[in-house]
Amino acid sequence: MTNDTRNQLVELSQNLGRPENDYVILGEGNTSAKIDDRTFWVKASGTHLGSITAAGFVQVYFEPVLEMLNGPDLSDSQIKAALAAAKVDPAAPGHPSVETAFHAACLQLPDVNFVGHTHPTTVNMLTCSVAFETAVQGRLFPDEIVICGIAPLLIPYADPGLPLAREIQRRLLEYVDTYGERPKVALMQNHGLAVLAPTARQVENITAMAVKTARILRGTFDFGGPHFMSAENVARIYTRPDEHYRQNVIGRGQKND
Ligand SMILES: [Zn+2]
């Protein structure tokens, strides 16, 4: 089971890292997968998604990482030490990515088993622009809604590492409160894209659709700007999930408080 999850994570990471996708270059981006309630795989620092192998992932415990998220501010060296201490096998090679805490926050949500974080050029044209927020106020086409969800989660710029992870955790819960379901896509201002899904394949598909959406959005500005679908038409495509999801997440939050 553990190895199967890791194999899927390796394949996902290699696919996200394909140069023709233009999602990442060099050491950009990171991926993770839930193994069980206690542990998850996360990309090790200094590895490249496109050429990563099973050895490029580190198994870490949720608990100490979530404690960092909810605890006091830590210095860079304290964070590094805490992440090293969160490894299931202290002797295993590799140091957990600096973004491990944000992966832990996402993987805590029900039915999120894989997370893919990339810096696609087209998505970052959007997240690095003055139109970020206003340009993503509406939906553009039905498949965007079906694959990417009712709305992206928008994350204002935060220092990568613990501050960013805390911002993401806070906004994830706000999103669940607003929409009654978790986001599939997070757009991080001046940074990139994060995709949350039950399966590795879905992370790939959602990433591809989020990138296509950004490309179309960019193109609409050649023709006077985006024409968003009406609320009524969006509602026809989007089926609201049941309230259980929200209760699940909120219940979970209380338990961890
Ligand atoms: Zn990043």
C-alpha cells in the first residue's frame, strides 16, 4: 500500500514535471500523498519533479508538522530541525520540502490523498498580475466548473514555508465554510498553483484544466476581457455537494483544536 501510493506519486510528479507542460523548471514545485492517518510522502528538498524517483520522497508524520502549523512562530533553523524530526525514519535520506507544512494542511482534508504544487507560466502570468482576484471572479466555461470546481481558493502572497502554510490552512477552512466543499484548485498570489484531489490522475487532470483556464482567460483580454457565465448557468453545471462535507471538516477542526 505504502509503495503503491509512492509509485503513483512518482508518476504524477514526473508527469507534472514534463518540460512540454511548462508547469515547472529546475527544482520548482512539490508533491505529496497521504499514506494513512498518521503519515504522508512529500518531495525532498533539492529534487526535480521531472526526473524524480521513489528515493526523492520522504515519509513524515502529520502530527509534528501540524503542531508546527498551530504552534508559535519558528526561525528558519527551527523549522528545518522540526521537519527533520518529523521523518518516520530519521536515517532515511532526504530532507522534507520547505512546503511540507502546507501539504500537511491540504492532506488533512477528507478525500484529499494527493497534492500537486507547480508554478505554471500561464497561471503565474495571472497570479503575478494586478488583475489577480478580479480576473478570477467568475467562471468561463462548463468544463472549468466540472473539473476545477465552483471557484478557486485565492491565497494572498505569504512567505513560503510556515507563514504560507498557515495562510492556506486558514483559507481552506473559510472556503469550506463558504462553499460547503473543499477547493480543488488554489491560486497563490505571486507564487503558483496547488491542486488537491483524491487520486494522482485527478491532480494531473485538474492541473491541466487550471492551466488551460488561465490560458483562455489571458486570451480574453485580447478581445476586451472575460465574459463570465451567469450565476444561473454556473448553477446548472455545478451540483452542490451535501452538507456532510462541511460538517466533517469543521468537526475535524474542533477535534484538533
Ligand atoms: Zn512553490
